[in-house]
Amino acid sequence: MSALPSLRQQPAPEVWFALQTRYRFEKKVAGQLSGKGMEVFLPLRKENRRWSDRSKLVSVPLFPGYAFVRSPQVAGSAAAGLADPRCDGIRELCPNRGGGPAKTN
């Protein structure tokens, strides 16, 4: 038997993308992308909001204007599947300092 490299195709590495969203569209974008089968991270915090007649505990984004999506990296197109015109509220894909998506283990 010879020691040949495995011909099984390795899965594409999972990478996180930061998306800039329209103002107050973070939850809508997260819902639309998770409906497309993407893993979405939208950290929320509870905040007490007061109006003249009542007070209510509401969930607001920890990072207003941003949502995070994990997706397999597609060769040649970091934004593949994210630049869908049917997904309302996405402004742009935010690059990191290295010029590409952030890699996680």
C-alpha cells in the first residue's frame, strides 16, 4: 500500500462576516438570513424604555447597525449569498483589516 493523500474533499472553512444594516433593521436582517439557512449572531441586551404613559423592557442590539453571519467561504466571492436583492436592510459587508473575512476555529 502506498501512502496517497486522501481524495476526500475537505469542507470549506467557516468564516464570520460583519454586515452593516440599515438603522433599526438588525432583527429583520437576522430573521431573513436565518430563514435562508445561514447562522446569524445578533447580540441583544435588555433596556428599560419609558414613554409618558408606560415603561417597557425591550431588547435592543448590542452593536446598533450590525449583524454577524457565519457562512462557508466561497472561493472568489466573500459575499456570496449575502448580496441578495431580496434581503432588505443590508447596506454592505464589512471587511476586516486583513482584507478578507475573519476566520474562526
